[in-house]
Amino acid sequence: MPPAKKRTRTYDPARTRTAVLAQLGNVREAVRTLTPGQLALPTRLGGWTVRELAAHIGMAVTAVGRSLDLPEPARQDAVLLDWPFATSASSSAIDDFTRRLAARSPDLDAYLTEVEQSLVRQLEEHPGTRLLATNAGALPLADYLVTRTVELVVHTDDLNAAVPGLDVPLDRQALAACTRLLADALAVRAPGGSTEVRVPPYAVVQCVEGPRHTRGTPPNVVETDPLTWIRLATGRLAWKDAVAAAEVRASGERADLGGLLPLMA
């Protein structure tokens, strides 16, 4: 796992909480409209159906409550940017949990409504400074909620891709937080200042070893939109395919990020 940067971007806790609840609400409203046939459709996630994907989205949010139910760690021993690199270790357990959860949650609307109501209560009861034991280590609740924007945004996109005609909206603040965290994770994986990665309007990071750019137009530039960046960072889209489709604009000899992606899988 790459060492996380000591200086990390700050996120407004109130905005993050609002974003998580807003995106969860968007998913809940969309899932409520799906037919049994749509819920049985396959997704791009290792054999999961839409039903299992929807259950997993709820599970990603209830991770907050499961962590709050554990004893509070004595001290923080991780930072937010450790999280993207810690997710793959528990992928098998997540898959099993998701399939069992979907099987025992026939009414997804009721399940997601309960998830939403529980989260509201938990966020009212606990300050953002409360430490949680997470798969990345002990993190403050406020930081862990930033990781929930990644889960919600990425899987909302998976949901839209799986169901023809579905267009679940993405909360702007949730999309911004997700984009920024994954952009900063790239800078952790490939520290340096030779390449500028732009994901307007949310993020710009410097990365990749080599001569540092100081003024004028950088010699190595990568630019793309937020959803394309998120798909690249999470393995939903291959670098070469994105470049071929002109979904990414890359210029300069150090602008090929293909060997650094995905950051999460």
C-alpha cells in the first residue's frame, strides 16, 4: 500500500453529511421504481444483479453504524488517503455479505428507508471527531463519511449502467468529494510534480516523478470529466479505451497513466 500523504485535503463535515444523505436518497427513490425484471438484470460487478447492487449500496452506508457499534479506538492510526488502497483486501467477504443481504431483503425500498433513517439518527448522535475502526484503520467519522461518497457515487453509476433508461442523479457535493479523494489517491500512488491531472470543475493534482512544472503550461497534462475519472480510478473503464474514445485528453511523454490505474478495484 502506498504511503499516504501527511497533508490531506480538508472536507466540510456538514456538506459531506448532507451529500451522503442526498445521494442515498437519490438511490432509494430510484430503486423504488424498479420492476422485478429490472432488479434481476446483471451488472458489471462480478455477477451481481441489480438487486444485489442495491443491497450493497445500503450495506456500504450501514458500515457507519457497524463501526459505531464497536468500541471507539484509542487513537487515530490512519488517514483518509489510506482508505482507497485498503478496499480490495476485503472484497471476498463483501461479496458474500452482499449476496446474503440481498436474499434476506426482499423489500429493498423498506430496507433502504431503514438504512437512511438509521444514518440520520447516528449522525445526530455522534460528532464528526468520533473515531471509527475501519478497514483502513482508525479514522474520524467525518473522514469515513467522505469514503461513503465514493461508494455511493461509484455504485450509482453502476446502477445507471445496468438498467437501460435509468438516470439516477448524482448529488454535486457527493460527486465533488468522490472525484477529489480519488484524484488525491493518484498523487499518493505516483508522487511527483511532472504531470498535471485536471478533472474540472472539482480537482487538479500534480503527480508522477520527473521535472517539476513551475510556471506556464505544464509539459504533461491529463484532463477528463469527473465520471470518466471515477470509472478509470475504479476499474470500470480502461485507460486505452478512454483515450481512444477521446474521453481523456493526454499530452506529454509522462501523461500515460495506464500503468497507475485503477486505484481501486
